[in-house]
Amino acid sequence: MRILCCFILLALANLASANVTQVGEGVARWGLFKLYHAAFFTEAQVSLSQALADDKPARLELCYLREFSVENFIEGAQLGLPAPLTPQLQAAVTRLHQAYQAVQPGDCYRLDYQPGQGTALLLNDKELVRVATAGFKALYFGIWLGDKPLSAQLKRDLTQGLVAEHVKASPN
């Protein structure tokens, strides 16, 4: 019975990640130093705004080439987050930040969003926290993919396989 349950859970996990495809990857740098490899996954044939919507699954993987402390993660995130936040979003950010752990070279963090389940933060495939607050996905993925990302070049690399946004024509 235990083996059957494991197979069912494995099949469900594969189904949850089967509906996303890698749309981009890149390397985050600070000057000449490489910090981490990043990859972004979402549904095929969607735009960035669609990929960040709460009805689309998405995954951002960050695999580190250097040591980082919890403080490094929080400071970096604060640079990419808009201010001020609603009390609900601030509480969600605080909750995720409290789950961070220091990393060594080779460690990988993953933000994994599934509609109806929220955003999970995983370290080396171990779930640390899950946040189901509406709008949190776009807010936190926005650190890398938003209007003011930590790195414009990394954002371009991560989103290279997405469909271009449709610009509405003016009525003039």
C-alpha cells in the first residue's frame, strides 16, 4: 500500500510539472562574478503578463555558484520589490523571507507556482513554505521578471521564449 501511495504522489508531481516548459535561462552576474544560473518555466505560447497571472503555472529555478546568507537573499529581494506593499502582500513576503536558508555552491532554490495551490519555495527539492496570497506570484517572480528586475539582461534571457505582448492600437 505504501508503495502504491508513493507512485501516485510521484505521478501527481509529474503531472503538475508536465504542463510547464522552459522558456528561458541565463546567468546572474555582479560585475565579472557569476552568482547563479536561472531558468524560467511556464506554459508554452504565453506572454510575460499571462505567465505572471494567477491562472498559469510557473517555476523559477536558481542554482547558486557562490555562498549566500539569508540576509543576502532578503536584501536582494527588497531591491526588486515595489514599495509600499499591501498588508496582505507584506505578510506573505515576510513569511517567505522567514523560510530562507543560507546556500552553498551547488544548492538550488525553486519558486514553484501552481494555480489554486500558491507559490512554494523549495531548497534542493525540499518545500520550505507555501504562500497562497493572491497577487504574490507576480510580485515575487517580478523581482526577476517585473518592470524593474534585478537584472534587465537576466530578465531578457529568462523570457526569450515567451510570446510578445500585444499592444493595443490607439483609437486615433
